[in-house]
Amino acid sequence: MDLRICFENQESVNVNDSAMMRHYAESYLADYRPEWAGFVMLPHDETRRATMEPVWQVLVRDATARTEADLLDYIARNPMAAYHVHVYRKDGVHEAKLV
């Protein structure tokens, strides 16, 4: 399975520098070997702010169930400053939002 982690900026944050955000996201998730994937638009009902702003994303490829559980625990215990974090699991063609 692959995991997709998206970072939705909180209201007071305006970062449009992909190199800076890439460093921030890769550092935050360094133990999970994230692959930078740029930005994407999420459906309004899947975001916290319900805006049409892009979110930054990274991928964790070939994740195990243990990796997924560890990642979700890590994000719950260590929230990323200034961002709402969304996690998706993709098995084949099906993708499900986890948080």
C-alpha cells in the first residue's frame, strides 16, 4: 500500500515556496522516507478550512500496516506546527482517507 500525507496550511500561514515546504515535510517525516509530490487540490469536505487552496503532499510508498500505524501515532503525538495533516491509504486503485 502507499500512503499520501497532505499538509493543509492553517489560516495564518501562507507558504508558497515549494523548496522550503519540501524541506519542512521531509524533515518532519524523515523516519518514513517520504517522497516529495508537490501540491494537489483536495475536495472541500476533506479539508479543515474548506478553501480552494492547494495542499502540499508527500508519498510513503510500499508501506506496511505497521508503518501506517506508526505514522498515524507519530502524527497524533507530534502535530506539525501551522498545518493540518491529512493521511490517505491507497491499495491498488482504491484510496481512503484515514485522518
